[in-house]
Amino acid sequence: MAKKLSSLFFSTVKRMARLQRQAFKLASGPPVKRPAGKKAGKRTAARKAPSRPVDEAIPTGLGSWQNLIYKTAPTKTELLGRLAYFLYMPAPRPVAGMPLLVMLHGCQQSAYELALGSRMNRLADSKGFVVVYPQQSKRVQALRCWRWFQPDAAHGLAEADAIADLARAIVARYKLDAGRVYVAGMSAGAGMAGLAALRHPRLFAAVAMHSGAVLGEAHGQAAGVQAMRRGALHDPASLVAPLLGRPVDGFPGMPAMILHGQRDHLVAPRNARQLAQQFVHLNWLPSGQAIEPVGKPAVMAAGTGREYQREDFLRGGKPVVRLCLVNGIGHAWSGGDARLKFNAEEGPKASVLIWQFFAMHRSGE
């Protein structure tokens, strides 16, 4: 039964990917040549990776776009000591003191495609932040899925730790604001963003998860499919302790934003509410002060193509957990570039909503 579920899921993703590649060819246009950016220092061990024509185009941004390799700490996992990533510096201005946003793609999606579909680089130009897009290797996972569904030291947790190490190296190399480092992801990238935030709460000031599954329910590929389809069968709050890498009582909290399409048939919307439960629980722990929802969910942009429901959980008048359920879209980045698969033109602009939430939080608050 498990094998059948796994096969069904990956065959569906493969069909979607074929359509995605066709759309991407139409959407990407000719490559734009840009001068190579600076290499990272010795400690970051980043170097220019062999370039492909499509990687030289800057997706919807005016700044610099670099294709790099980060040498991770020695490991016995399939990472093999290498993590590919793209680095986006906003349009010419000093980047020292800027925030850093880590963006994580989904299955059968590249970091380039996430940047193109989300238009996050365009927002980085206007708001002034650096964006790093780690990319899963097909050598590690054939469909480029981050392995949130295998949260152990040899798989998902190793990937989360490598992503966190990369973020620290970039902050140090470019003298970015260490108190404003954020992580966001789509689908499998949402799951990995959640793992990275739980493992490194002193590094990341907040996390955003778009169309992701509940954390800690799955401990294998087939179990991951089950979790996507129906969420957790156990109390969601009880599932996070094994993922923390520290005692629950010592967890400092983690502001979280969850977005999900109400018509998502790949990752059931029930997962979104369970993720909210998990992060309400985690943010209650540090102070012992209960976090309460603000009345009934608010309907935002009512009667328009951007309509969505928003539910906030506050502490001190500030949203610590925000749940956004988007009407009319499926498994897709809300308000994205609909020429690409896994993006929907309808719905609020997820990139804008995510950055608005992040801008309210910094580490140590």
C-alpha cells in the first residue's frame, strides 16, 4: 500500500513537472549576461559553479545573480560536502546591514524557477534585502525534494543544518544584519524551512511555509505522502519535540506564517491549521503566556481575486503566528507568475505578505 501511494505521488509530480518545463521555456526568455559577483571568503568556501545559459538570466530583478557552491561541513550523508545555491543582491547599493531571506523550492522545481515564479527578487530590490536560494541536488533526491519527510541526521536534519550554515556564512561574508535572517519555502521547501527554523531558532528570526505539510508526522517517503494527504493523526504539538535538537523547555520561540490554497489536492489544507497549532505551541513555551487568536478569522480583500482568510495569534499586540488560507487556488504560490507550474495568478501576493510578516520580527525579541 505504501509503495502504491508513493508511486502515485511521484508519477503525479512528474506529470506536473513536464508541464512546468514547457511553461518555463516559454516564460524565461533569452538569457541576460551579467558580470560575475564576488566569491565568498575562505571560510564560506563558495565558488562559481559551471554556468548554464538559463542560470545567467536574472529572474525578475535588477541586481546581481550568482550561481555558487557552498562547501558544507564533512558529512557522511548524500550531500557530499556540497550545496548549490543562487545568491541575489538587490539593485546597486551597499548590502551591509541588510536582512537575509533564505528561499527554498519545492519538488521538481529549481531555485531559479522559485525566484522567477515568486518574483521575490523584485521585492528585494524595493525593500532592500539579500536573497539566497539553496538548491537540492538530483544526486541526493531524484525529484529535487528537500527531505522534510526523513527528519533524521542522515537526511532532512543534515539538509536543514547545511542550509543554516550557508545562511550564517553569507551573513558573515557580506556583513548582513544577523538579527534579521528569515527562511521561507514552498511545498517540500516549506517543510525544510520549518525544520531549519526549529533546529536553528537563534539564527532565524521568523519562518514562512507555503503549501507545506505538518512537521514530524512523517519518517519516510510513504509516510510523507500520507501526511500530505490527510495531515497528522496525532496531536500536532506533540510531534515537534524530536525535531528541535534541544529540550522543548529551552526553545526560544519562532514566529511563523503559514499560507495554503483551499483547493490544494496535493497537500491537504488541514496541514496548514496543524502547522499553526505546532507554532502556537512553540511560541507559548518561552514566556508561559498564552497566545490567543484575534476573534474570528478576518476576510481580506473580500470580493476580489485576491481574497483570503487571515487568522492571527498575538503576543503584545504583534502577530506571532499568522495563518492565511487562500480561496480558489490549489498547490501553487499565491499571486505568482502563472506561466510557471506551481504558481497561481489568483490570490494575494504571497511574497509581499511574507515580507510584511518578516519585517515585524527580528531575533532576540
